[in-house]
Amino acid sequence: MKAKTDLSSNPNYHELLKRLNDFDQRLVRLESGSIHQHVHAEDDEFDGLSLNFLGKGNAQLESHIGEYGLAWLGNIVLFFGMIFLVQFLQENGYGILSPIIGFVSVTGIFFLAHFLRLSNTYMANIFNLNAYILAFIVTLKLHYFTSNPIIANQEIGFSLLFIITVISMFISIRKKYAALTGISFGMITVTAILSDSTHLMLPMASLLAIAGIVILYRFGWIRLLYLAIFMAYFINLIWMFNNPIMGHQLQIIPNHQFGFIYLFLIAAIFSLIALMPAREEQYSDVGIVGSVIFNGIGFTFVTTLFIFSFFNDGYVPLTGSIALFCLAYSFILQVKSKWRIMAALYALFGFVTLSVTFYGIYDFPRAYFLLAIQSLLVVSMAIWFRSKFIVVMNSLLFFILLMGYLNSSPIDHWMNISFSIVALATARILNWKKELLTIRTELIRNFYLITAFLMVLYTLYHLISNKYIALSWTVAAVVYFALSILLKNVKYRYLALGSMIAAAFYLFIVDLARIELIYRVLAMLFLALISIGLSFYYTKKLKKKAM
């Protein structure tokens, strides 16, 4: 007890204790960092295969080229050397010896990789990749691309190749080898093309889609998801063009064999991207949204080609089913998805596809009526989704639709009325629910009001007899003015003033030269009466403000 008291009374005791504590904390941090680096190296074994000598200073450039660059060069030379040796033996009558040497070489490379896994991890990783690719090539040469195949039966040759591919994929996902997973995607693509069969190629493309979703969900490998999307639709294109890689003539296949079922399945699988949880440390919002758009582009391109090739006269069931799926899925995404724009993207794609369906059913110009009404439905959905993006895109589509109608279709009074009413109704809805849409600008609503203003004048011009056009425009001004008072909105007064000015110009420039005197008098008196009445209104209004 006394010794303890004496030790604690030593002036250096507390300083020594502090230093020992600091040393212990540093040791803990060092061990934790080492363990973390080791785990990270195991989890991302093949992610560390970058050329690490890039971006180094001159002093380290030589050593890094020697360590990393020559490692890659040696393995590439080894790979092609073994391929050429296998091919040489096979072409010179050593049919059995050729694959034996090939697989023995693969086994040896795997052994080297295992032996070097601790002393030279970088080289071991490259050896592993080399061995997997070499095993695939040697297996491929058992039946494909050789004049004297060792395995003459195509089913057996394909099965062995498929087994190697599945094993590589399983190991890559199980051990979280990103680079090997990407190579496995390439193996699946090659195997699918070599199968040269609709109901093998397209299911393997579907397998790629499933693998892409699985690795995104488990590991967040967004770049490999993009690769999976590209490969899946690439297989569909190769199939549609009669698989020229296998020696067939480059042309659209004569029979679709219900391949569109797989195409729809692939797109639906990739649509699960929109339901992924948000993981900022693994992938960005831009990456996820971009992958959904990439999937949409690939699906649209292949589907369009498919429809033009096989369903040019009967595509309504296909486009209708796509529209139904997208619209239903958009409602699910609105509730479940972490990314708000996802629901908007699928809703817009669904409405665009629905427009194509309407065209297929009714053709133009009758389809314009339904498309104009559909625009109101889109705005209503945008309000529920609180999506300004949908509103902006719908405005663009509405403008394109209107221009298409005015430039390509004969005058139809009911069509003119529908476009006018839709424009006015859309502007009113946008003003009514602008807080929900978080619209900070009046530009979109002004676009619909200006469109409505011009379409009302255009509609009345064609609907009313020539001698009553100026009169009808004046009546429209009165209606706008009444709406401004009822809705307490100044913009309808602007429309009223615009209509009055248009009526006056038309009256003096056109009507005075062609209509009968009595109709000129009626038009002038009515226009004068309305103008004077509006003037009294504004005078009274200004006096109230002054008081």
C-alpha cells in the first residue's frame, strides 16, 4: 500500500501513464486500420487491379511500371501463348492432348495465384483472372470455332461452356470479385450467342438482368449494372439480326418465336433498380437515375425495331401492355421508391406509349382528341406526384402535339375546341395546385394561357360565320373578363384585353372591306359598348386604389 503511495507521488508517474495510454491508443488504431485494409483487400480483390503506376512521380514511375505494368504484360503474353499452344496442338492432330495441356495450364496458374496470395497479392489477382478466362477459352475450343472439334455434340459443348460460366459467376459474386463479375458477364454474352437458339440466348440475357440487379442490391456495383444492361440488350439485337456471328446472313429473323416475352421480362427486371434503397456511399442518385434511363433507351430501341419488324399492323396489344405496366409501376414507385423522379419517368414513358396506342387504334386526326384529353390526365398525375418534371415534359409534348395537328390535319371544330378547353383547364389546374408542384415560375402557366388565347381565336375564326368573327372575339373578351372577376385573377383580364384588340384589328382591317353594312354597324356598336364599359371599370378601379 505504501509502495503504491510512493509510486503515485512520483512526479513522472502521471506523465509516464499518459504516454503509455497514448501508445496503446495508437496501437489499437494501427491494428484496426490494418484489419480494415485486409478485409477491404479481400472484399475487393479484383477491384485493386488498376494500373497503379499511373499518376506517379518520375521517381516512382520506373518501379511501378516494373511492378504493375510488367505483371500485366507477362500475364497477357502468357494467356495468348497458351491459347496459341492449344490451337497449334488441336490443328496438328493432337486433339486429346490439346485440352489436357490447356486445363493443366489453368490448374497451374490457379496454383500460382494461391501460392502468391500473401507475398504478391497483385500478381495473384491477375493470375486468377487469367486462369478463369483461359479455362473459358479452352472449354470453348472443345466444340466451337475448330474444324475438328473434340466434342462433336453441340449440346454437350454448350453445356460445358455454360457450367464454366455459371461457376465463374457464382465465385465472383460469392467472393465479391467485381472484375471477375464483369468478365463473367462477358462469358454469359458469348455463351448466349454461341447457343444460336432463341430460347437459350434470350433466357441467358434475362439471367444477365437478374445478376445485374443482384450485384447492385448486394454490393452497389453500379458500373457493372450498366454493363449488364448493355449486354442484355446487345444479345437481343444479335438475336434479332439472325446471329451473324454464327455465320448466318445478316437480316431480321423471319419469325419472332415470341421473343418479345423475354424482352419485356428483361425490362421489368431492370425496372427493379427504381426500388433500390438509397446508399450514398456506394452509388449516387445520378448513377441510379441514369441506369433507369439507360434501360429505357435500350428497351425502347429494341422494342421499336421489334414492332417495325413483326407487328407493324398490330402493335396495339404490345404498346398497351407497356403503357399499363409503366403507369401501374409509377404508382408503386410514388409510394415505395427513394427517388421521387422515378415515378415521373415511368409515368411519362407510360403516357407516351399510351399515345402510340391511341394512334394505333384511331389513327390521326381522330387520335388528337384523346391525346389532348390525356394531357389533362398527365397534369392531374403530376399534381399527385408533386412533379414539376412531368409538367414541363407534358407542356413540351402538348406543344408538339398541337403543332402536329395544325400542320398536318384538316380543320376540325371539335378538335379545335378540345385543344382550347384543355389549355385553359390546364392553366387553371396549375394555378390551383401550384403549391403542391412547387412551381416557382409562372412561365408554364403562361404558356398554356397564351396557347388557349390563340386557340380560342383560331377556333372561333373557323367555327363562326365570317360576318360574326369580330363579334365572337368580343364575346370571348367578355367571358375572359367575367372569369377574371370570378376567379380574382388578373391574367384573364390580359386575355380579355388581347381579345378586344384582336377584334378591333380584325374589324377595321378585314370586316370593313367585305361584310355588309348592317353587320359592320352591329360589330362596331358591340365592340364600342364593351370597350367603353371596360374603360369605366378600370376608371372606377383606379379611383378605389387612389382612395
